[in-house]
Amino acid sequence: MTKRLVVFTDLDGTLLDHYDYSWQAAAPALQRLREEQCPVILNSSKTRPEIEAVRKEINNNAPFIVENGSAVCIPEQYFNTEGKDLTIKRFGPNREDILKTLDGMRKGYGYAFKSFNDMSVRELMEITGLDQASARMAKMRDASEPLVWMDSDARLHSFMSRLSSVGLTLIAGGRFYHVMGSVSKADSIEWLMNAYRDQNPELDYVSVGLGDSFNDIPMLEAVDIPVLVAGRHGNKIMVKRDDLIRTVKPGPAGWNQAMLDIIDRYLKRD
């Protein structure tokens, strides 16, 4: 059977540089993947508008996963879908319900945090370094809510426990904690891989996952080929995989080298 890579990638600190959000260092590997007709699935804590902007910039037409696995967005006619610009498969609760829960937690228990909903566009720009348009898109969320924790570590544990009791979870991202349903980047990966295999059963699909942060652990443990991109978290991230690939270079440069090596290894030409 012909092998086909399906590449699932985080954005900030992985495909995009952590500081200037540049992806150009990964351009050679992205071009090779296009030539091999291997889809690159952007799988991030970012919102749908944010990821759509990145897809346009890198000329990406594949499905994408938003808000840490909360939903899969499928372009029209990609899996024989018709009639909509995007078909959206949701895995978690909507943002409005999450905000109501957070408001109740703050009023009932006095937890100190500041979520994206609490921040102005200007505040978010200062924290993230995003421009105004990007900061606005970051606030347009569907099924999760990032926040800055401003309380003690002990209170953080009780906060997590109370969220869990109402079916929500708190995961650590590159810059923020993310409140969302009890889903992960792995749930959407499984769903998409099944869709690819149903669509083209004659192909041998091999999943690749690239990430740099704690919220990428479920993705790295779910794919066939896991790649931990070097970054700010160093050796703190523990992935239960003996075959984990660790890049030497951080960000898109590490992404590029790892993917070129994987392409050469798995897609050998006769």
C-alpha cells in the first residue's frame, strides 16, 4: 500500500516561532509535503479565525483543529461535504456555558484569574505581542476560554478539581491555561484519521504529531510518529513514548528538520 503522511501540528512555538510568529524556516518541509500530497492539519489552541489566517498565509487547504481539540473544521467538499464553507464537528461545550461556570467559580470561591473575556484587545496585544487584528481574532472563541492564573498553586489545584466536577478541564498551554470540555487534541486526531481511512482505504495513512507544550502531550501520545519540538519548556514535558523524536532546534527550524527526515524515511522512492 502507498504510504501517506498526515501531519498534525501545533502552531505557537512549533510551526510558528514563539516570538515573531514566523513560519518561513519550515517552508522547505511544507513544500515537500505539498509535493507528496500529505495534508498538514493545524491543531492548536487558536480560534477558527486565527487558524484560517495562518492557513491562508501558508497556502493550506486541509481540515484544521481549533481550541485544543474542541472542534474539527472541514473545508467544503474535502470529505464529500457540500453546501457549507466549513463543516464543523464539535467535541466540547460552547464558550457561553464555560464563561457562566467561570463567573460562578470566581464569585463563589474568590479565585483570582483573568480570562480573555475579561481582557480588552489592547491588554491581549500587550501580553501576547499580537497585532490588533490578531488579538481580536484570538478573542473570538467557540468552545474554550484561556486565562492567566493570578492565585496560588494550592488554589489552582482546587480550581481544577471544581472544574472537573462539572465536566470541564484545565490544561496548560504555552502562555495561558485553557478551560474547555473534557476533550483533547487526541480526540479530533482519531476522528480525522478515521475519516481519511474511510475516504481512501487503498492508502496506508501514517500520522505525525509535532508540538512543544504540555497541551500537546495527548497529541504526541496518539500519533504514529511523535515529535517534541525544542522550546521554552525544555525537559519538563514528559511523553509516554519510547519512540519520541526530539528536535535540537526550536520552533519552525526544528519542525522543518524533523519533517524532512520523516519524509525521507517513510516516503522513499523506488
